[in-house]
Amino acid sequence: MKSIYKLVIALILFVSTLSYGQKTDFQEIKKPSAGKSLVYLIRSNGIGAALNFRVYDKENFIGKISSGTYIVYETSPGEHIFWAASENRDFVKANLNADQVYVIDVEGKMGMVLAAVNLNPLDPNNKKDQNKFYKVIKRHTELAYNPNSIDAEDKAENVYKAMAKYDELVKKNNNKIRSLSAEQTFQHANKPQKK
């Protein structure tokens, strides 16, 4: 009787281990509320891991993104200027459609003193970008976006300097401002399939 009991327990443990250890190739992502747009702000690399990059939508403070985290930001469709600050400021001009999901990678890069920040809009048709998004959603922690965050207070000077820099880059027709087109939409965070 004891041996049957041990066999049943061993079988249950074996089956539960098999189902737990299966690879996840398909991952659902959040969808925006009706008439809204959703932007995933991810941090795919570990450069500057000790630093939090501050991320904004023009004058609206979205949050601080650290290594191993991502933020899901819901907003109105239309034109947006996303930017992040560290030792430098980097910009993405976005045109968002309603009911769609977009992804921007907030990458750390080597700076003069601190890690610098680089905003990189991801392309859903690029396997490397698909894989980045898949890995972040699978392994990283979502930070809750809170528009009433205490951190959102008293950012006026930082916003003013950033918008002045953005205007300067626009006037110089500088290619440092990246674009996120309305067509760069993600439907899922699935693992890219090998051909």
C-alpha cells in the first residue's frame, strides 16, 4: 500500500514538473482601453543597471525605469514626444493610432561620467526587436504607471530644458530624433519563430 502511495506521489510530482518546465513561446500583452494607445517602455539591456532613467511624454512624467523593469503607459492617440534623461536626453517623435500597442526600448549606453540613455522604437517586423520584447515581457517586472506619483512633482525645470533641446534639434534638422510610426504596432510578445 505504501509503495502505491509513493508511486502516485512520484507520478504527480513528475507530471507537475513537466508542465512547469515547458517553454513559453506565446505571451499575451495588455491592450489599450477603447480609443486609447498603449506604449510599452522597456529596458532590454543592463548597461547603467544601477541608474534609473526618467521617462517623459513631452511635459508628462511617466516614471523612472530601472534595469529589469518595464512600464505600460496608456495615452491618447496622436503625436507625442517621448524623451528620457540621464547624462543626456534622447527623443522619439511618435504618431500613435487608437487601439494599438507600441514599444520603445530605453537602452543604457556608455556615457562620459554616468550611463547615457538611448530611446529606440522597436519594429514588430524585425526578429531582433521581437526577441527583445519577448525576453523583457517574460523575465522583467512591470512597474505601475501612476500619473499622481510624488516623483511627478517639480519636474518643470527638467521639462523646460528638454523641450528647449528638442526644439534646437528640430531647427537643426538633426537626425538624433527617432521616429515611431503609427504602423509599428505589436499584437503580442511571442517568441520569434525560426524559419
